[in-house]
Amino acid sequence: MIYREFRPSPALRPIVERLWWLEGPAEMIGGEPIPPDGHAEIIVHGGDPFASVAADGASTVQERVMLAGQATRAVHVAPRGYARMVGARLSASGAHALFRLPQSELTDQIADLHVVDRALARRLRDDVASRESGEEMVAALDRALASAMPSARPAPSPAARATALARARRGLMRVGDLASHLDLSARQIERVFRDEVGISPKLFLRIVRFQEVLGAIRGGAGETGWAEVAAGHGFYDQAHFIRDFKTFAGRPPGSWHVGDASLASIFSALGRDQEISP
């Protein structure tokens, strides 16, 4: 299996954090539930599309060009055949900046991009999905998204500033403190997050803390045990940590074991940002 990440071109960096490429046969890609990470993603399948798996076990073959909105819980997908796919990991408010839609409408949705932006979806299908290699797909995706960017570079929105601060503080702050720092009322910050991020500020902070725990485990902190790692990242109530972990990872921490080739590892702090190509 191949997984690589790439820096987007400078024009895209206000709204796109990473471009990525995943390729390999289904039997080499672990299908564990993918935890939420506080980002929406644009995804283009050049090989066999994955299947989305519902809670009742029913599966639906994904579209070739998709927008995965903010997730509030673990997402279940299953590789099919030979996968060759690329994507854009958007900033927390990047989908709103690009599409100007209330992001709460896309929460926990993997939407056909044709419904959101028909012109961009057509270009991604015709000029990205049709490429014969992952590197060519990534380059074509970068060009297509750059052409869809607003002509004037927007100033950082309140949501962009709030989510950047939340990440800088590793999620270790209260919603009221976040609102005060940005001179917003409690009602205003809730509305900003609903429209521009797709989830509440409280849930966003919880997801950031959870991903920080996974990052610590990747760095070897897991050798001290889940309880110690959780306490070091703001989870002082073990029951609260276990509840959040089951929600975000799809299973409790004691039974969560994923390999390097697992989707749960690749698309979380366990595996992302390991090696960034120019």
C-alpha cells in the first residue's frame, strides 16, 4: 500500500492543509472505523471506489468525487478492489470558504460533490479521476482546486481564528474562553461554528483533545497506559475518556489496535503528517 501527503500550492494554503494519495489492493488496506479529526475532505477515486458502511451493516458504493463533511463519530468504509484515490484535507473552515454553504448541512455526510459544486465536480472527475498515476492525480487536484479559489484572498474568518487557537491550545480550553479571546458572545461562537465548521465549538475541542491523545500514542506515550495519556490531555474523568474514545474510534481504547496500513491510522493523528512531499 502507498500513502503519501503533499503540500498544496501557495494559493490553496489558506483553505487546504494537505493533499494526499492512497493506493493499493483492498486486502492490503485495513478497514477499521475512521475517527473524526475536525476536518472536511474532498476525495477523488481513480480506482475502485470504497463502500460507505451504515450502522446496520448496509453498504453503498461511493461516488467518484465526494465531499466528506465534518464527522461527529467514527466513519465506516470498506475498500473494494484496487484503490487509487487522492484527496484534499481542508482546514476546519475551508469547506465553507470554498463553497459558501452552511457546513452543518454536511455534518456526518459523504456527499456527491456534483450536488455541492457541479463545475468543480465535473473537472475533478474528468481531469483528476482519469489520470493514470497518483502523482498525476495529486497535481491535477491541486490545479483544479486553485482554479476554484475566490479571486480575492479572504481575511481569516472568526471560525478560522477560533479553530487555529483551539489547536494551538491542544483543545485544552473552555468554549467561553475561546469566545472571549475572539470577542464573541456564546451565541455568536455557536453560530459561527455551526455555519463555518459544521459542529459545535465544544465538540470541536473534544475532537482536538482526542486527536492529541492519538498523536501522543504515536509518539510512544502509550507505553505508560491509556489512563495516564488521557489525564495528560485534559481527560481527568476516565469514564468520560472511554465514552469519547468509543464515540470517535468506534470501540473502547483497550480493544483498539490498528496497523500502519489501517484507514483508522492513516486518517488520524496516528499516521498523518508523517512525511510531507514538496
